[in-house]
Amino acid sequence: MHYRIDEQGRKRVTLIPGDGIGPEVTEAARRIIDAAGVRIAWEIREAGAEVFKKGLPTGVPPETIASIRETRVVLKGPLETPVGYGEKSANVTLRKLFETYANIRPVRELPGVQTPYSGRGIDLVVVRENVEDLYAGIEHMQTPGVAQCLKLMSKKGCERIVRAAFELARAEGCKSVHCATKANIMKLTEGLLKRTFEEVSKEYPDIQAHHIIVDNCAHQLVRNPQQFEVIVTSNMNGDILSDLTSGLIGGLGFAPGANLGDGIAIFEAVHGSAPKYAGKNVINPSAVILSATMMLRYIDEGEAANAIENALAYTLEQGIYTRDVRQEGSVSTTAFTDAIIANLGKLPSTWRARDRRPLRLTPLPPHRDYVRPASRRTIGADIFIESPASPEEIGTSLEHLVEGTPLRLKMVSNRGTMVYPSTGALTDCVDHWRCRFVLRDPSLSLNDEVLIDVLGRVGSKYRWMHVEKLEEIDGAPAFTKAQGED
Ligand code: NAP
């Protein structure tokens, strides 16, 4: 069972009110669910700003973790994250601690919410990979002036998010899935998602599979959004695209979300804590209310979910709305919530909640080395160094330093562009260099003894901070070339 029931027959849900406008929006959702007659045992737990202030650097206390482990289902408000400094995001921590790898962010046109797209029937879902990619947040200052963020994407991570997208398409009766990537530039990371999508799509012949470059996807979403039903994409691309899609149907106030893992689910709006509106009783609770209806379907309360969605649409049809829809004639958060409660059981005239099959994710085999190649070989290494010298000076001195070893310097690049041997281009350089060494005899395999000797030689003159082995996997290079490298 992917949710738990207490001794009084109530379904258990951990409720995290969150920061900023979080307590107001989650309270609205809780009141509506209770009024709809769903019997839930709410376990109210903390996370976010207040927890950081108490000195807990993760922002997620052990009592919250224990509650989620027990209930398996969470309704949460947004959590504040310091921007550009300070502790890591408690949101991302929660998603990663419970491996909720699929972030499902649907948007659907609602009655009474006028947008430039009204009448087009926008109804689409962004399926965003939720735990890998740049949001793993593995960052280092490699020199005092050069920062690095590792973009890690796994075959397993790609496969399970792509499967989630196709399963969702089936559950919702969609005809197509688009996979949005930047595989034209990041051929190994984003390319892995594209290749996995193409492979997995063969198992879903009833659904059309289209790949689209993510920047064109953003463009197409603005020009012709109704062509999309399900868009599967990587973590950061999905974060950006889903804010865009929320803008198409009236803004973040109407955009719900679910973070799903194997047997665990965290439901929350796409929006953040909107601190300037905190405590003012003016914000739109619809996004969290719609997230709560996703939660109700997940815990087999589909009828109540439909009733709440219909009551929300009926309320909007009546011309009752919050100030994000239109300032003039708007009502408070609590008045809007009261109106939805009063409208439970009523049906809107132009819109209907849809019965949806609850999405169940397919667990993949648990072994960690998910991909087992037939052959692999190390053929060289990239050694990253710091130096204020010129490309010529660095290149010639490195060639000299590795004389007599099995490795030779192939090239030096600066932020991805080859600068030694010179291409004749005018690349502006910083003090961070990637020095590519390859075996003089390409039929051999590089061992650690040789690499450590070369590292010692390079280190006798330069500060090195990072090493990457160059591998050939199943006979193909498992690394990309620098811009300008042959
Ligand atoms: P935000 O909180 O989503 O707010 C951005 C803007 O969106 C608001 O100023 C407001 O626009 C509008 N908005 C958001 N929610 C609304 C609602 N319920 N009703 C009406 N309008 C709404 O984004 P942010 O200002 O970039 O981030 C603030 C904090 O939230 C940051 O600490 C960030 O890290 C955090 N955050 C948390 C989550 C999460 O917990 N899942 C997600 C995103 C951000 P107008 O100004 O035009 O009225």
C-alpha cells in the first residue's frame, strides 16, 4: 500500500505548512479536504526557514523525516531557500532524501481566468526529472575565479523518468509525449535522456514519441501550446518550462505539482513562498488546492478530488477570484476558500474534472551499476590546472613535463575551447585549463601508476584541482571533444 491508514480508518498525511504564504495556502487546502468529507489524519511537521533558524543546516528535522517514512504521503507548502548563498534548499533535500524522482506538473485552462491563450484548451503536463542533473548541487570553486557545477545524469534516472512520462500519458489517455532536451550541445548528459527516450518509446507504440530541442520547446509553448500533452525533460529544464507553462493558464497561483517516488509522494504547488504576500491573506490558494486533488487521487479519493476541482471551477465561473487574476473585484484567500467550500457538490457549466487513473511508477531493478558494458578501457586523462600563464607557455611546459612517459599532451582547452595547439582563434582565457593527455600507444590501457606519475609531474609546476579519466566504453569514446579539437 502506497499510503497508510490509522486505527480510526483515517488516511495518514504529513502536512508541512512551509514558509511565507505556505501556511495560508496549505490551510486553505486542508479546510477544503476536510469539508469534502475525506477522513485524513494530518500530521503537522516543520521544514524550511524556521528550522534553519534553529541551527539545523538541512532544514528538515528528524521528526519530519520520521513522519514521512511512516505516512508515505505529504502535502507541503513552499519552503524558502537563501538565493546565491547559505544553506542548501530544504525542498531539494526532501525530494532527494525520499528519492521522489518524478515531478509531475500539469496545467489546464480554467474557466473565468482570462489569459492571452483563453479558448485554446491548454491541457498539458511537464514531467520533470527531480533528483539529478545540475540540481544535485555538486559545486566547487575550481580556482578563486572559476566555479563548476557537475551535471550528473544516470541511465537509470533517465529511464525511470521517461517511463513515468509514458505511464502518465497512458493513465490520462494522451496520444503523444515530447522529450525536450539540449542534446545538440550536451551530447552525453542530455543526449542520454534523448537516447533513453527513443529506446523506451518503442515499448509504447500506442503513443507518439517526439524529441524536441528544449529552447524550441519554450518557443513552441508560447506560440502553439495546444500541440503538447506530456513533456518529459531534465531537472533544470523542467523547472523553467513548468513556470512557463503555468504562465499560460493564469500564473503560478494555478499550477499544481506532485513529486513521486517508488511508494512515496510529496504534493506541492509549483510556486515558492512569495514572501512579499506572506500573512496578507491575498494570495491564490488554487495551486495547492489542485496539488491536494492530485494527492486525493493518489490515496484513492478520486470522487472527492473531482468534487473539489469542480467546486473550484464553479467558483471561478461565478466570478470569484483572488488578486493575481484581477485586482478589481478580487477577494481574500480565506473568502475564496469559503466560496469553494460553499460550492462543493456544484458542477461548473463549461468545465469538468476528469477521472484519472492514479499514476503508479514502475520500479527499476535495484542494482547500482545499472549499465553493464561488454568492454571498457582507459585511453587517457583530462587534468585540470590553475595558471595565469599563456596557452603556449602551458602547452610547451606540459609537453616537456611528460616526456618519456606513456602519455602525451593532446591539447589544452579553456572553458571548453581548444587553445593549444593554437587554432588561430581569439579565445579569451581565464586561469583554469583542461589539459588532455592520451596514450602514445593507442592499443594500450592507461593504469593508475602511470596517471599518478603524470599527476606528480604536472603538480611539480602547476596546481591541479580535478582529474577525469578518458574512457572508451564498448569501443566508443565516453567523453566529448573540446570546441576546435579534431
Ligand atoms: P515565488 O514565491 O513563486 O513567487 C514569484 C511570484 O509569483 C510572486 O511574486 C507572485 O507574482 C506570483 N505568485 C506565486 N505564488 C502565488 C500565489 N499562490 N498566488 C498569487 N501569485 C503568486 O518565487 P520566488 O519569489 O522566486 O521565490 C521565493 C522563495 O520561494 C525563494 O526562497 C525560493 O527558493 C522559494 N521557492 C520554493 C519552492 C518550493 O518550495 N517548492 C519553489 C519555488 C521557489 P507577482 O509578484 O506578480 O504578484
